Amino acid sequence: MSWKEEYESKITSAEEAVKVIKNGDSVAFAYGTESRSLGLALQNRAKELKDVRLFMPAPGRRFDWYDAGYEDNFNIQVAHILPVVQKMMNEKRGDFLVGSMLWAHDIEDIGKTDVLIAQLSSPDKNGFCSFGSALWDKKQAVRDAKIVLAEVNQHYIRTYGDNYVHVSELDYIVEHVPSGRKPGATDMLGRENVGPSDIVKNIADHVSTLIRDGDCIEIGVGGAAEWIPRLGVFDDKNDIGVHAENLPPGIVDLVRKGVITGRLKNNHKGKVVSTACGGSGKGDMDYINMNPLFELYESKYILDTRTIAANDNVIAINSALSVDLTGQIAAESLGHKMLSSTGGQLAFAIGAALSKGGRCINVLPSAAKGGTVSRIVSAFEAGTVISVPRTLADIVVTEFGVAKLKGKTQRQRTQELIAVAHPDFRAELQKEAKKLYFS
């Protein structure tokens, strides 16, 4: 049987495909944008099912099962706290996977997937489908699952790298029905895109003083970090390289301008390398499509600290929710309330520390809630998750300047951080620092 015949034999409707899901099954959606047609078909079956473990690694689409009343049908687990599940998680109707994409498939329980739901491109002339703009761990997930339901989206791009799977590895194939949502309408965490504030612009100005020609950058998703490529930080730099988890908007423009060349990289020289490149408009996706300058590899390779550190001058730029006076970075929770997840931040902090000439930069506004709460604190609220330990803390940037922590004592760190805290809170922070760290 040719691959075309095999492909045709597997085509079915979304409603028929999800009938393979049984009570008690372990069902997982692949990382990245969830399959819409298969998701809606499963939503329509939701009340028929009982005790299904439903793993939604990066929830982006709105499904009914996030509302109250589905607890007997689905045991929902997520790996990233994104806006569509914030209410569910606040009400403790879902569970959070504590871990990292770096080793998720080494966890015995995660590997036992009865049904995987994934979205793919149409097959090429050799029968290979692309995972589009986001690879993550999908290739391994396809191999681990007992049954694979694939939603074929003819608009998905293709990239170089390891971003493909053969139709022979799929069990059921359905056609994608588009939602009509325009790319770029939200930020990369699914929030309404309202543009950068003056505070974020000031943070970007400070970050620009820390970048050198030939640096190899990684920029995190969400918060102040995501705006960095679009605010002129790199415009006067040369031969910037990219090895990143994701490519925020603005990266493609820097490639077009010749700012990003990757010419000085040791690993994947001349290439923009990541595990995902979504979040930008159609023009950027068209530019990336089958462009040999861009390569996507699985997250287990991209986030390996040895892979990261193979390049010199790695600059990891990520957002934080809060920083304490010793340099501990909180990027996932405030107290016991989960607001995000670590993603690749810790991996890149370690990779940057191991890279020759590497630096780790955390960016955050100095205050929250309209300036009434300091993000630089003397001590975290009980239950706050430490995303990056103080031993790896390097540079912290707010709109008020740059705090350099690497190689500094506790007392020196307190002064560096108080200097970039919001002026309204400096006196109180100084008082707390004196009590905690000075005689």
C-alpha cells in the first residue's frame, strides 16, 4: 500500500475519531495550539465519559470542560497556567504537572497515553507531515501514544530541522476547520495584545546596554521579556545568534534586517534554532515556511543545558513575577497561587551560566497593582515557587535600572536590588535589609 492509499484509508470525521476514547483512558493534547475540530468533538462527548485523565499541556483554546461540572468526566492536568485555565486552577478543579518539557517523557505516568490528539500539516510528496510552527515534544508523544488522532491543517507551515512525522505513524486523520481568529491578536500567553507600556520601553532601554555584538539570545514568552525584540534593543547590534525555546514577535524582522545572522554561533552556525516559532502574524510564518535559516528541534534537545552552553555568549532574557533581596527569582507563583510555569527559564539560566561569556537577565516592572505593591521584596510570601535559585541569579532589570548580582554578597545584592526598586518602596526595603543582613 502506498502512503497515499494509507492516508486515504485513515481519513474520518472528528466525531467518529473521538469515539475511540473510553472511560478511564489517558488522553493528551499535543503541546501548542490544540486541535480545534477534534477538541470540539471531544467536548460534545464530554458528558458521556467518566474518569478520563485529560492532559492539556499548554491550554490556549476555550473548551467547556474548564468550567465547573466536568469533574466526574475529566481529571484535567496542565503543564502551563495560561489565561483560559486560570479560573479553573484558582478554584482547584485542575491539577498542575510539576516538571519540565526537558524530561516530561521520562516520567512513567506521562508516557502512558492511550490517545494523543495532535494537529499537523498536510503530507508532502513523501508522506511526511509537519508539526507546523511548534514542535516541542510532539514527535516523541506520537511514538509513545497507543492511538494518535491527527487533525490536518493545510495552513500549517513546514520548517527544516526535525519537524516531521510520517502518515504511517498516525491512526485517524480528520480535516481542520479554521476558527477565523487572526494571528497576532493576543500575546504568546493568549492575553489581549495591548502594546508595550512606557515601563516596558524603559526596561528595554536598559537591556540594550547589556547586549554585545555576536551574543546568542533566548527570549522568554510573556511579560516584559516578550517585547524586547520589538523595542530596538538589537537594532544597532551585529551578528546576533538565536538558540531559543520560542521565537517571540520581532525576531523574524531582525533576521530580515540582517541583525540576526548566527554567524558566530558554535552550534547550528548561521541558523535560527528553536522548538517553536509561533506568536507572529502570517507574514512572519510565510517567511519561516521552508526557509533554511530556521530549524525546529524537539524541546528535549533545545532545552538541554549542554546544547545551550555549546554556544558562547548565551544571553537568556526572561520575565519574573517577583525577586527577593537575595536574588531568588519567582516566575510561577505568588504564594500558593499559580500564575505561570517555569517553561525553559531554569534550563536557559543554567545554560547561560555554563556558556563562555553567558549572562542571565530577568526583567520585571518594579511594582504591580497600579504601583501599590513592590515586585522586589525582602521575603516571599509562604508557598511562592522559586523558579531560579539565587545561586544562578545574574542580572535583574526594572524600569529604574540594572542590578548586577553575580559574584555579590547578600549585603551587596540588597543594595543592587533596592537601587532598581520603585522609589516608593526603597525606604522600607532598606529597613528590612538592615534588619536581615546588617548588624
